[in-house]
Amino acid sequence: MTMKPKARKFRIKRGTPIMSSPAANGGAAAARAPDPDPIPQDSNPAAASENPTTRRPRPAPVPDSPPARETRAPAPSPAPAEAESEAERPPQPDHPARDGEVSSPAQVSGEQDLDAIRREGLTGRQLRMARRVAQKNGLAPTSDFDAVRLLRAKGIDPFQRANMLELVVPQNDAAATQPGADGNAAVPANRVQLPQTMPLGSPGLPSTEVSPAERRQREISDIQRDISRRRRKKLGLLLIRLAFFVFIPTFSVGYYFYNVATPMYATNSQFLIIQSEGGGGTSPFGNILPTQFANSADSIATQAYLQSKDAMLRLDTDRGFKSHFSDDGVDAIQRLDTDATNEDAYKVYKKNVKIGYDPTEGVIRMEVIAPDPQTSEDFSRSLLEYAEERVNDLSKQKREDGMRDAREGFETAQANRRAAQEALIKLQVENGVDPEAEIAAIRGQISTYEGLLIEKELELAALLDNARPNRAKVDGTQGDVRRLNAQLDRLRDKMTSATAGDNSLAQQAVTMQLAQADLAAADMLLQSAQTAMEQARTEAGRQVRYLTVAVEPVAPQEATYPRAFENTILAFLVFAGIYLMLSLTASILREQVTS
């Protein structure tokens, strides 16, 4: 691994010039003498192509020690103003100045430094690089060797890799440099700048004029500081607004829930409303048929009743709802006034009695909140009793109306049948005999006599067909025919004619048939009424509602409310949302006004 050549750094101390001896003058003249073998800038092409990192620099010659100063007596110390003026003026020699050209120590030292740099054997590339670095740092060298000397005098190594790379840095990286020791040159911000000394009366003092890069950098810094100040101001105002609108209200709410709010105990219960699917009482399977859930209307009606003011008033009458929430143990926000109206009590009731209906499961969930766990359980059981009574009354009117109509129809059918049966019996008692049987007997006799009459008429016709019939037989046969016709006439008269103001047998038979028809119709109506009554009874039994408690209310052992953490977070979100809406509204209005 090769090492980069390092040039020796020289420091010039400010001192009082002394009068040199002739030997010293001769040494100075020798120092000012030109180098017999100087190395020009571009006179050695081979050395220019040589790698400066592989080439060892020549050691700089050690300058001769300065001549000893003459010992002089110390002068009295002048006043401060005089001391300053004397410090600015060069000291006057004790003996008269000699004639001839005399170089100052600074010039002699510069020429010695240039001679030492020439002896280092620097390449042309290194010298050109040194001139470019000197120009970049705001120096005005007279030659390439002078550029190396000036850079080393400022404590800058012209052959350092970082300085070479800085020659290609863009203009926007000028902010990464800082002024040099003389106020003109710019050096890297991350480089350690050594203190430099400047001779009195030197023309290289810092200028009061600022370069455009420094002015731009200063303006950019001012703008950045102004932006930072504005940002800090806006951030401070934002924090104040957030504290006023969000943090302080949230802290107040959290303090209330954690330290002030009264613990509340919640009792949960669940119940269902079911209806019977069984038949009437006469069915042998009426009491073992399954049941199903009632429709949603019944559940919604029960839920509405439990959340109504009627249920609250009944609960207050039975359990003292108002007095319990008016107790002094309840905090001021949740406490109910002793002379509170029903509307105020109803607001507290709706807040502490929460009922929800799940239509998918058919379950009604109820949560009752109270400051005391046992009181919460008592309130819950009382509300379940009220719900059960309300469920029983939901279809009571409908069931009673259906049963009343069926019962009235059945009673009317029974009365009609009884009247028809009485009329038939009365006819049978009045007639003494059965008209239909009597008519049937008469008709049998008529049929018999008609048969005999036909035989006698045939026998008479046979007798009359003889040329000389037997007169006695003809007369006897004619008498039989005459008697048979007379008997038939009497029988027919008996069937159709009335005697002694009584109806004939035919009329009596017709009356009996009508009475029997009325009795049959009454029987049919009675049977229909009985069937309708059975159906009404079955429907009434089907419309019966039952309240089944799925989850019994149990008094809690730990307080359910307030949920301090959840409520505090919710309050924070609410206040933050309100502040956000107000901020957006104000921003929009401000933009509309200024546009």
C-alpha cells in the first residue's frame, strides 16, 4: 500500500524585525539568490506522467537559524493608547539604516518556501491541481508553486483526495463549505481549520464585501429560520387549541368516570314468547303437540310495553323506582330529583332499562341497571312478570270473541232442534197413530180390493160372453163388483177426506214429514255448530302465548358501569371529531373569504 506524500506545514510567527549583521545580510542575499537548478512547471514530462503517490517527496531543507538578536535594555512601558500605536508601527532601529535593498522576513520566508516546494519534485498535474484548489478557495497565486505555498500557509493540503474531489462538486453544494481563516477562502465544513496568523499591514485582510454564494446561503438560512419560527408558532397554537377543545374535555370526562361516577350493577336476562300448536281439548293428542315461536309482532309489542311509561309507572308503584334513583348515594349527574316529573323519571328509566329483540333467534334480551345489585335483580323479575301478563293479554280479546260467537251459534242450533223435535212429538200425540202407517195399511187394502175387483170383472165378462148366460151368476157377480167398488171408494175417502174436523191421513202424513224434515235440519245445524265450536276452541288454544324465561336474572357481584377506559376513549374520539369538523369548516370558510 502506498502512502500519499505529505508536505510539511510551516507557520509564520509575527515578530519584531531586527537588524541583521553582515553575515545575516549575506545569508538573506544567498537565500534570495535564484536556484541554480530550478524545476520549471512543465519542463519534466516524464515526471508529469509519474504517479505522485508512488513518488517520495524530497525533504525540505532546514532553514538557517536566524541571527541572534541584540540585547537591548527594556524601555519603560508606554500608555495603552501609545502602546497600541507603537505596536502598529515597526520598531525603529537604534543605529542608522544602511543603504541598499533589504527584503522583509516575510518575503525571505516566502522565497525559501518556494525553493523548498520546487525541490519536492511535484508533477505538472499536481501543480495544476494546486492552482485550481487555490482559485476555488479564493486565493490569487502568481505561479503554481505559489499556489502550493499559499494553500499550505492556510493549512490546506492541495494534494488531499477530498480536496481534489471538491473541484467537481455542484454549485448547490456550496452550503457545505465555510469561510477560511482570511474570510475569502472556503474550506470543507468537516475539515479542522487551524488558526492562522496574518502580518500587520497585510493586504490579505478579510473583505467587508460578502460573496454571492455566502449572501445566498445567509438568505436561505434566514428563510429557514423564519419558516422554523412560523412552524413552531403554528405548532404551539395547534397544541393550545387541541388542549382547549380535546385534551381538557377528555381529561374532565376521564376524571368523572374514574373518580366521581357511581358504580352501576347490570342484571341480564333473556326470554322467549312461544305459542301452542295443540288442538282442542277433545283431541287425545292436543296437549302433546309441539310449539313454535310466536311471530315478531308479539315480541315487538312486548318489547314496546317494557320500554313504555306504563311499565315505568307500574315499576315505581311496586318497587319504588323514583325513590331508588333519588338516593344521595347516586352522583349528581345520574341522580334523579326528589320532585322529578314522570317525564324525567322516564328518561332515567330508558337509560337504565335496555331491551333488544333478535328476530333471527326470537329472543328478547333485557338489561336492568341500578346502583344496588339486589335492586337490579328485583327490577328485572318485576319486569318479567309484567311481560308475562302482557303476553297473556295479547290474544285474550280475540280468543274470547271467537269462542263467544261459536258458543252462541251452538246454543241457537240446540234450541232449533229441540223445537223441531217437540213439534214432531206433538203431532204424533195428537194423531194417535202414525199417519204413514195408516196410509200404508189403507193402501194395502185398496190394492187387495182392486185385485178382487179385477177378478170379478173378468168373471162377469166371461159370463156375459155366453149366448144364454146364467142369470143368477151374472147378477151375483155384478153384485160383487158393485160391493168391491163401494169398498174402494170408502177406503179412498178415508185417506183424502177429513172427518169430525180432523185432518185427513194425507195431511197428517205431510205434516209429520215436514216436522221430521225440520228435525233433520236442526240436527244438521246442531252438528255444524258443534264442529264450529270445537274449531274455535282449537284456534283459541292455538292463539295462547307463553313467556318462557331462557336466562334467569342473577344479581351481579361486581359493578358493570361505568366503563371508564372505553368511555374516556370514546369521549376523546368524539371531541377530536368535533374539533376536526370545526377546523375543516373554518379552513373552508377562510379560503372562501380570502379567494
